[in-house]
Amino acid sequence: MDKWIKVFILSFFISILFLVIVYYIPAGRESLQRINVDNLDEPIENYDRANITGFVDPLIGTAKDGHVFPGPCLPFGVVKVGFDVE
């Protein structure tokens, strides 16, 4: 067999072994404890609605060399106004 084929097969099996080991290791003490089911009878309406839109930055990647247009554009929206000069 070629040297590179042996290296590929060995790295493949090492990757599979790593994934199996990581999959079967528990995620910590919390995963081994019982789940708290005391508040499951409470209706969903009683929970506070979190405003998750505060975590969104619509201008991410637009500074300097981000090459990102923050407005709507094709194929999923309105065509941007202006010329493409690149």
C-alpha cells in the first residue's frame, strides 16, 4: 500500500476512536443528576418572555473589510440600491 493511504486509514480510525470516546464521556456532574421536574406543571403563559432581539447585531461584519451588505438583497429580498464596482 502507498504511504499516504496508510496515513489516511490510520487517521480515519483515530478520528473514529476519538469521536466514540467523546460521545461516551458524560458532560459533567449535571448530566448524572436527576432532572428537576418540580415546575413542569406550571403553564407556559406564566413564564417571562425574554427579548432575545437584543442579542442580535445586524451590522456584524460590515466594518472595514467585512464585505457584508447589511441590507436586504437577492435572492431572498429586495435588490440593493447602488452599483457593484468590484
